[in-house]
Amino acid sequence: MASLITLGLSQIMVGTAAPNGTMPTAALTKIGKTYKDTCKMAQDASDVTEHFEEGRSAPEVRKKAKKIPALTFSIMDPDEAFLAKYVGGSSDAAKGWGFDGTEVVANVALKVETEQGLDISIPNADVEAVINADFSAKGIFLVDFTVTPCAVSSGKAIWAKAKTAK
């Protein structure tokens, strides 16, 4: 078996969500400047249901419901249009970014391109983006993302594929 090592973030690409499960290939653009060392993918432990016979410590039945991995990362130095697209709200040339919390943010297709190893593709991703800005002299304006793969009508909600040799 060949050894595959995945490391390093190259870029995060986004496009129009594909609820049909077909990941767009040509229409992806870089989401923005990903803040160093913030891109992570994690999967919570399964929800487990166990049924026991009285007086016994070993379960008769053990059922697991797996959780889908989620992706987290931060984008630095957003502009008004970026805030409107991912946090919600609107962008106006004269007024800037406006937000009242009632806006709906559309799902996206998202691809994490690594420096080597596995690239991650999510054809129908729910995005929760929240502002995390520090206005001190040493601070930075970040938007923290939590990306959750959503169901698709055909195929899988998340894919990991090894880069092809160049």
C-alpha cells in the first residue's frame, strides 16, 4: 500500500452549490485570504444507543449514528461584498455593508486544495460565517467559517481525492 501524506493548505475555492451532487469544476474561485493555520476538518463522535439486559454490563444491541465531518477556517480582511455574501446582509456602494440578521446565506460548493495529498470537495455546503474582529493595534478582522456538508440527490455529501501526479 502506498503512503499518502496530506498537509498544507493551498487555497479554498467556492462556487455555486450543486444539490445534485456533481461538484462544479470550472466555475470555482478563491474564497479569499485564509488566515494561517486555521483550516481544519473534524468529525464528532457518533451518537450511540445501547440496550442492556438487567444485571449485565455488555450491551445486547449497540447502534451508532455517524456525524458528518465539518470544516472550519478563517478568512482575513473581508470587504463589504464578501460580508454580504457569507455573513449575510447587503452591500451598497454608497452605504457599505448592511446587516439586520434576517438575511439568508446561500449554500456553496467548496473545495479545499491542499499542497499535497487529499483535496476535499463538498458539492452542497451550508456556510455559517461569523465576524471575529479585533480592532486593537495588533488586531485583525477575521470571518470565522463553519462549513457543514449537506445532503445531495446523487452521490456523497463530501469527497476526499488524492491529487494526481504532475
